[in-house]
Amino acid sequence: MKTIIIPEPGKVEIIDTPKPTPKKGEALLRVLRGGICGSDLGTYKGTFAYASYPRIPGHEFSAEIVEINGDAPNLKEGMVVTCNPYFNCTKCYSCRRGLVNCCEHNETLGAQRDGAFSEYVAMPIERIYDGKGLAPDVLAAIEPFCISYHGTVTRGKVKAGDKVLVIGAGTIGALAAVAAKSQGAEVYISDVAEKKMQYAVENFGLDGGILNDGEGFIDKCFKATDGNGFDVAIEAVGLPSTFQSAVDAAAFGGRVVLIGVGKKNLDFNFTLLQKKELNVFGSRNALKVDFLNLIDLVASGKVDLRKAITNTYAFNDAPKAFADFAAHGADMLKVEIDFTK
């Protein structure tokens, strides 16, 4: 079968690899669509904190079940599905407490272990979820929506009436804004790329955009909140400066959620956390319940994830997809690869 691989930073190749044989308790899947995550792009650019090489990327995907090896009462051959790509050890302190999304030894497809960007992939049955009739392109976007929802709703506890700032108008940031709107919050989004920020505002029904264009950014944040600051500030970039902005933009007694992943350190006056009595949360991955709930939410028609998909490439054009995304990321949101073409 054909497989996409990143052998080193700056290079993407399509190579021949053996077609997997599903072990007991696994199913063989034919991959239909795959989304290029920011972590995949970071692996390509050499900036992702968890990257190692060579690496098969991909953990946002939809697929058709080809063969099931074991008991799977809720699954059947021919079903179009998506998967939970976060592998936990089951033994560490986090796993023993049920916090499997932040397993101490977590291995995510495409990050700490090889991913799903192949014609076929074998997955454990318990990690495969019925797509409830969603189209393959939409179903491939469920995983990033889960990341955003987990950070915004589960960790940030966004509720109706909250004023929320999402810093970063990439896929995760845009979908975090969607998640916040689904709870009845007043939501603003920020980015240095005005075109991408405005796309999110116009296509996802947000309340406004705040261009992060320098020193006046925090003044704009407080103007948008009648001088109070935001109840919840979501960081979805992974840079020291954007985390600092989230802390600065949060209201006294507010909540700050870090979803973004970066490699750089931040030197800042930590007393600000004490002064404002901020609640600061990290957010990693998502849980099975997030996948199940959001598949139902999207299937209900209340959220249109297709608006997040701005570019689609054929399988054989994967090297171009990565190169274009790296060069023109300010003009692209979710980039998907169609494995059927």
C-alpha cells in the first residue's frame, strides 16, 4: 500500500509499506479522508515539541471498515467511522484515575507513534466510533473539534453569558470558538492573520475579531469587555507571547486554558496569576465521551464542520499539500487529503 511519510523536516514522501493485518481485537480500515493537524505541520517544519523522525503523520481521519477481527457489536464491515488516536498506557497514575487523555506515556498517532496517513490502517476496535452517516470529509474533522471542545467546555467550563476570547484562528482556535458559541457564550477570536480571523468570524457566527497587531491588543480586549477582561481566554497557538496575551486579557477571577503546544519558554511575572486570582488550565487530547457527543452534535445539523475545511488535496499530492500549508498557512484553515483520489 501507499503511505505518506515525513523522513526529516521539510520533506514529505509517498512510499510503499506492507498492508497491515488486523490482530485479534482490531479492525482493518480503508482511510478515506485525513486532516493535516498543526502537529503534523509542525513535524514537517521541525517545530513540533513531540516530533521524531521518520514519522508517518496523521491522526484526524475517517475510514471504511474492511475487516473486523473480534467482537464488535456496534460496528460492521462497510461502516464509515472515525477513531480515537490517543493511546494510553493504562498503568500510570493518570490512567488509574481515568484521566486517559493525559496519560503520562501518551502516544498519539502521527506524533509519538506512526499515524494513519496510509491507504489502510489497523485500529483497536474500542477506539473506532460509528460516524452516524456523516460524510467522510466532515467526519475527519471530528477529532480537532474534540480537542477544541475538551479545552473550551470540559476544562474551561464555558457557559452561557461568558465572554470568551480565543487566541488563534487556526482550526483548533476556530473550533474552540464554535464550541464556546454552542454553550451560549459571547465569543471573540484573535489572530495576527486578519483574513483568517475574519473568515472565522463570518463563517462561525462569532461576535467579533480582535486583530493581534501589537501593543494595542490588550486595550482592544478590555474595550470589547467594557473594561473588565474576558471570563475565559483560550490559547490555541502555542507561543510564549500568545500565552502571555491570554493571561493579560483575562478578567480578575477569570479562566485561562492552554491548548496550544510549543517548544519555547516564557519568562513572565507570575504574580499576575495571584493578583488576578486566575484559574489556569492545561488541556490535552480528548475523551471517548467527547467523540461520541460531538458526532451526535454534528449529525444533528447544529454545527457545520465543513465550513472549517478550506483546502482538499488528492493523495498523490500530499507533498504539495504540506508545502502549500507551510507557505500559505495564513490563508488556509483545515487542509484535508482525499485518500480515494
